[in-house]
Amino acid sequence: MKDNIVIVGGGIAGMEAARQLLLLGYKPILVEKSDHLGGHVADWHCLFPDMTPAQDVVKGLVEQIKDANIFLETEVSFINRMKMGYNVMFSNGVNVICKAILLATGFDLFEASRKEEYGYGIYDQVMTNRDLERWFNTGDDKRITGKDIKKIGFVHCVGSRDVKAGNQQCSKVCCITAIKQAMEMKERFPDAEVYCFYMDLRLFGKKYEDFYIKAQMESGVHFIRGRVSEVSENMQGQVIIKTEDTLSGKPAKITLDLLVLMAGIVCNKQAVQTASMVQVQTDSDGFLKSKDNILNIIETGSKGVFLAGTATGAKTIPETAAEARAAALAIHNYLVAQS
Amino acid sequence: MMDFGFSISPSSTMNLDKVDLTLYDRLCSIEPDARKCMACGSCSATCTAGPWTGMSVRKVLLDIQRGKDKEAAAMLKGCMLCGKCTMVCPRGINTRHLILSLCRIYGEDAK
Ligand code: SF4
Ligand code: SF4
């Protein structure tokens, strides 16, 4: 089969779709703007709910898509609509005529420094979920390495469910990520007290509630219901956070040696630009707009343009992979109908 | 001194750095399920004594987690040990047993 298919984005969605398309006998062209495949997952250490090493997931997929045409450090420069498909120009000068395009453009992690009141980039002992995963991977971070860490706090919903941050939606995966990371920190610092500050605990996925109970029972993580309102620094370089303990109905404060911000999932701005080249608009939540949000999440209003993964909103890895498979099948059906 | 009609009220802010968790830890060592509470309030909602005495298993557990042992002890006096709370707890905590264990700890301390 000679039909060209362009996949934009080499994260989980793009790779899984490429894998399925290869199995269906196509030879997709995959473009990835960074110098490696795997997207955000490549920066992660272990994945809930079974603590699977993130590298295993990424490597497993990379291994299986070797036969695809992969361009790293490449972006889409422009796309022209033609009678039978699209003419796609890449930043590396390659020009492709294709019949179908899959936008697997993923998400951006919310820039935690925008929530200035939490002090990321201002106070020494504040980090993000991604920084902590990097430390799990490298063991190198001046906020942790060689420090006496006795009290650790996790702030849920940083840049999520927050009109002021421009993101009303829930990022879905931060609650479970916070609990995962809280337990991982407790393992590394058994004498430390670990606190999670949450508004709701949205533990919707398979085995997530088990994780929560394990965090309570085995790790002794303290869950305090209330949104952190502000963070300050004391002379010792620790951070003091203010919140309401809403279950007690009283304001509360606590001093911590390390504060981890659960930066949320927001739409990838660059993807919005690429999508606009093929007349795919954004939905009211800022993510790419599907044909409809029930049975046609994968299709768009533009013929031959498909979506998969977090380009349309926050998603877990299994959800992303399932969508990618569905997108590969939708593309196959589309191409069959065309010929 | 002139009375201007002002007074200084103490701050209601809870300083979580100063919470004494001795009782909570003791309770958890004999009733590990105490850690499992997710503050759903089923126990308090169903409690027959609650509306008249202020008894609430949820609040007892919260107070102990915040080091407010006296408040928890006062609340426990309202319990009539009927066990309805145990029947509704979605986390399967044997709350009645937990209440008895807590009373035993308080009883030992009073000796
Ligand atoms: S055992 Fe005590 S706390 Fe539980 S429902 Fe009965 S009176 Fe209320
Ligand atoms: S019913 Fe159980 S989980 Fe719910 S508040 Fe009471 S003790 Fe906690």
C-alpha cells in the first residue's frame, strides 16, 4: 500500500498509531520536534498503577516502529490542501503528499512559575512533578541531594481547575501522580512526614483507589483538604504554606523542607498553530476540537485529518494508546473508502 | 485604662508544625484502619446520637489527627455504641471497635 500518512508528534499517541499502521501494512511518516521519541513519558521514571518503568514503555514502542519513516527535530512548516489530500512541508526541507494526517501533538505541562504565589523559580525548595521525576531518574537536584528532608508537601491542581490560570479543566492524572510520588518519597525518606493538599481526590482509574488506601495505610501520607493559597520562605530556606484545612474549617499553616507542585496538562500552543493549517479548530477548553466528544473524538471537521491522545484533552497512557489504535483503524477505513 | 470596646481575639490558624500526634500514632498501632478514613461523613450522618450530642466518628478521627485529643474525648461521651456507623462505613472501618479502643486508651491515661 502506497498511501502516505503523516503523523505529527512522536509521543505515546504518535508511536502507538505508527505501530498499528505498520501492522496494517502502511509506512507512516512520523515527525517529532524534539531529538527523541516518547514525549513527556520519556521524562518520567515510573508509571502508575504498577510502577512500570517509563523507559520500558517508550523503548518497547520505539523498537516496534523502526520501519516507519521517522524525522526527529523536525516540525511542520506548512500544509496545503489539495484535491485528494495534503501537501506537507517539513522544517528539514522534505515535502510530502499524503492522504491522511494524524495530529498526535500532545500537551504542554503548565508552567508552574505562572502561579507566582507558589514560588516556583522564586524559592529554593519548590519543584514540580516533572523535576521530581527527573530527580528519580538522575539522582541529581540541588533541592534534594544532600539535604535533610523531614517534611514534604504536594500541591494538587497547579494550573488545573483554575480560571485565573486560564484552565478550567481537570488534568486527571495529577491526583494519582501526587499519591504515587508521595509514596515514592516516603520510600526514599522513611522518616519524613508527607502531606498532600487537595481539593478533591479524583482517583478514577484502574487500581487508583487502591493506591490511595496504600498511601494512607502503608505510607502514612497525610491528606489535607484545601487548596494552598500562598507559599513563603523562612530564614532557614524552608517554605511555609498557607491553606485552609476545610474539614476542620480552620486556616492552617505548615513549614516544609520541600514542596512539589503538580503542574497540570494544558493545550500545546504549537499544536493549535499546526491544526489551524488544516482548519482544525480548538474546543472551548483550548484543546483541539473533535468532530464530536462522544463517538467521534478521533475525527475532525476536516477530511483526512485525525486526532489522538492528549491533543484533545488530559488523558492517561492507556487511554492515549487506545485512542491511537482507534485512530489507526479510522485512517485505514478512510483510505480504503477513498480508493 | 480607657475601654474602647476592642479586644484581641486569638488566631484560629492551626499550626500544623506543632501538632502532637502521639495519640493518633497510638491509636493507629492498635487500630491501623484509623488511617483509612476518607472523611466521607457516612458515619456521622447515620449516627443516632450525633444530632443530640455532637458525636461524629469522622470528627473524632480528624481531631486526633490534628492533636485535639480533649475535643475528641468529649465527643466520644455522646456515643452509645450502637454500631450503626460501622454498618455504613464505605472503607470497612470497624468504627465501633475503634471507639472502644480509643476509650481504652483514654481510660488508661486517666489512671
Ligand atoms: S456506635 Fe456510637 S458513633 Fe457509631 S452510630 Fe452508634 S452512637 Fe453513633
Ligand atoms: S464512614 Fe468511615 S470513611 Fe466515612 S468518615 Fe466515617 S469512618 Fe471515615
